[in-house]
Amino acid sequence: MQTLQHPGHAQQPCPRPKVLSQIMIELECIGGTRTVTGSKYVLRTSQATVLLDCGLFQGRRAESFERNRALPVDVAQLDAVILSHAHLDHSGALPLLWQHGYRGPIYATPATRDLCAPMLADSSAIQASDAAHIDKLIARGVDIAPVTPLYGTADVIGTLELMVGLPYHRKQVVAPGITATLLDAGHVLGSAVVVLDIVDGNQQMRLAFTGDLGHVRLPILRDPEVPTGVQCLITESTYGDRNHGPMSESIDTLATTIAATVARGGKVIIPTFSLERAQEVIFALKRLRADGRLPHVPVYVDSPLTVKITDVFRLHPECFSSEMVEQLRSDDSPFDFAGLQYVSSVEESKAIDALTGPAVILAGSGMCEGGRVLHHLRNGIEDARNTVLIVGFQAEHTLGRRLVEQRRDVRIFGVMHPRNAEVISLDGLSAHADRHDLLDFAQRVRNAGSVASPLRQIIVVHGEPAAQDAFAATLRADGFANVVVPTPMQRIILATSHL
């Protein structure tokens, strides 16, 4: 048994033997392939096994539950977990690792570590709440299957005890022969490009995993940092088949949509991810209010999680653009303005639906698969005066995706409702890199290599099939020779060089 000393932890045994008996470096793509959820990638050498991300699958309720419950990761083999950022499709299955007996370190930036505390607790609470609500529907005679929460509070607490904060740019040995460095990915607060320097026998390589890359020139966070000397790049491809429109156009559409909905007496319901998307939308609304372009109607942020996360934002100026750091230091908070109300209690949330006049309502979750937004949608989806404003990517088989597809009828809490409300999508407010951003990042990684250590391999992950395939074709057309588009559970031998 080998041991490693981890910051803040006593020495812990690393289970042996390892999976690989010969000298090679291998990546197994468990999740986040041919889909944008369930991000999980297992890196194996002859000495060590490291898991990159451990996210929840999101989509059809029964299918997602079964895939999440299965957790096809052998925790006895894991030396370490490295988390790119706190979004649940990257972090939400971490408590399942604990449930299955994992007790090793989980490395993440300090901001990501701090965000995981409220986000994983909220995930657990939402699972319990949704299960209880469905039980009530079943008791009333609704023909739907009961659900069981994937994990509970004890699993979340155990998970948080394993998390180790690793600041940007600090090198850390995470497993035998593997050293990690985290760079700013510019996607959400604390998001990281994971850079791994790997030595295994006479083989060596530098690997970079993007997690999710940020869209450049966003108003709150910094642009993504580019690693140097990378031989293998694992890149997301969420928007690999399209470019976002200009931010100014999205802000204009936001303003005109709210104005039109208010004029007909309706409510604007905005499903938002509590991390980053909510803060971006709040900041955009603040600017519209300052410019006199936001009608004087109440704006509700109906999410206790968003309230907690916004507080975490103020603790991490190291993640912000210089302009935003100055605003955070002033009395003019970027996340507050006249008419904005943060809602925490269930009673306040129910009172919003009882309002008869116009309002703007931000509520989670971003893909409409849980949380308070489902109650607002159930209450407002049949009213033609209302608008559902989609501001983030919607995965296949989610309620959010069905809304984007303009389905005439949608299922909410197991009951079909006619969709009379207008649905409008705004990709320009996305915190994800678009095709241009992704290609530019890959080109800059290639240019940051050297003759002795060129970029040899790109693995395209975290995208639906059309986006993955389109971005892979874009890369090949740009001269990248070794581009791999993995399928679920595929194992890939990574390109290395000899010592």
C-alpha cells in the first residue's frame, strides 16, 4: 500500500493493485460523451487512478435516476478526484462516491469548494422535496412512479469533508506520478482548466481538461487562461456547432421581451442555474434598470441557493475581472437594485404565484428538472400572457429542452399542461464558450506548445452528438490531425512522449 500526504488530511492508504499492468496512460469516458451532462472521466496509469469530475446525468426522470444510481466508478481504485467546477452536471454525483465508500481527497479551487457546500445541500433537499411532492400526487390518484432521493444530508457532509482547496496556479501532487495545476476557465465562479503533468515509467505527458470553458468578454469573470506545453487536450463542445449572438443583442431582446410581457399583463419566468447564470441575468437587469429600459415591476430571485451563492461570490475576488472587483468593493453591489427581491421562504415563493400583476421571476433549476421553477411553470405555463425566457443550454429530454422545442403540451410533476405561454431563447447570455471560442482556445493551446512537445491529440467531450461531431470536423478542417470523439464508456490510449 502506498500513501500520499494531502494538505489538511492525515496520510491515507491508496488501494492497490491498479487496473493497468503495463506502462500506458488511458482515459475512460464514463459520462459527458454524446451528452452535456454526467461529466465523469477516469484517468489511469500503471501507478494511479484519478477521476475528473463526478456529475449527475439530467434528462428523462427514470433513465437519469437509474444512470445516476449505478455510478460505474470503482471507488476502491481511486487515488483522487479533481473537480473542474461546481455545476451539478460536473459535481452533483460526488455524494454518491462517498456513499460507495470513497474517502480520498477531492481537489477543487477554493471558490468551487465553497460553492459545493450550498449546491450539494440544495441538490439533496430538492430531491427530498420532489420525492415528497410526487408522493402527494400519487396519494391523490395521479398515475406516476414514486422516486427515491439519490443521497441525503449525511452523504453531502461526508463529501464536503473530503474537499481540498487548490488555488489557481499552485502545483499539487495528487497521485503517484500525477501533478495537477488549476487555471481559470472563465465559465463560472471558481471554474478551472485542469492541467495534469503525468509521468509513468518512461512515458510522460501534459494533459489539459477544459471542464466547461467560458464565453470570452463576459462582464463578471475573467477570460479563460491557456495552458502551455499540452500534448493532449480534452475539450468540451456544448456549443461546438454554433456561435452566440452579440451580447448587446441579447440584452436588447431581454429588455423588449420583458416590456412586451408586462404590457400584456403577464409574468416573465426565467429558469436559471443558481451559479453564474442567475448572477449574470441579475447584473444585466441592473444595467437595464439603470438605463431606464426595465419596466418598474417587481423582480424576484426565488431561490435560497442563489442567495447563498451570491454571498459566496463576494468572498472570492480572485475570480473576477478588474472592473467587477472595483464594483464589489463599492457600495453599489452588482447583484442588487431597486425593485429586486431575494426570496427564501416557501411562503414567499407561493405568494409570488398568487400575484395577479406583472413580474419577473428568476428561479432554479436551469434545465427545469427540479426546484421552485417547476411550481412557477405549473402555475403560469397555460397563461398566454406569460413568457418563459430560456437563458442557458437545455439538455436532451429535459423539460427545458421541450420548452425550447416549442412543444404544445409539457409534463410538469407528472401532469400534462397545454403550453400557452410564449417561449423565447437567449443563447447570448450563456456562460459557455461558443464554436469560435472553442476553436480559438484549441488554436492557442496548439500555439503554446513547442517542437519538442507539440499538441498531439484532442478529445472532444461534453456535447450532444451534432455539436461534438460538428466541432470535431471544425478542428480537423483547421489542421488538427488526431481528433477523437469518444462514445460512452470508451477507453482511449493517450498520446505520450518518452523520457
